[in-house]
Amino acid sequence: MCQAAAELGFQSFQRNTFFWSLRHSGYEFQVWLHALLVDGTDHWAWSYGEQSFFMLNDATWPNVNSGPVFYCE
């Protein structure tokens, strides 16, 4: 995640732990993300399947939450 975030110009982002994601994966209506980057009006979510961030559309991002801020070293 840190490498992908750095490629987008970020050193920190909101995220839940990997184990949290394992426990919550597969729910039909997910409102909690693995990780979230916020850049002004752009919002990016993490996909473990793709191993990258993808941009959320304007109708989706107000309805999601993520974990505490994580700082890459």
C-alpha cells in the first residue's frame, strides 16, 4: 500500500489492518474500506485483489469509512 500511495504522491492514508479486512471481506454491502486516500475532491480506495488504489466516484465516497491514519516510513 505504501508504494502505491507514494506513486500517487501520498505518505499517509486511512486504513484498516489486513486482519480486519480478512474478517470483513465478502459482505454484500461494504461501507468500510481497506484503505482510503483523500486528495481534495478525489477519493481513492485500496483493492487487495488488484494491489492498487482505484478512484471512487462522487456518489460512492460519501458513504464509506476507513480506519485510522497510517503513516508510511
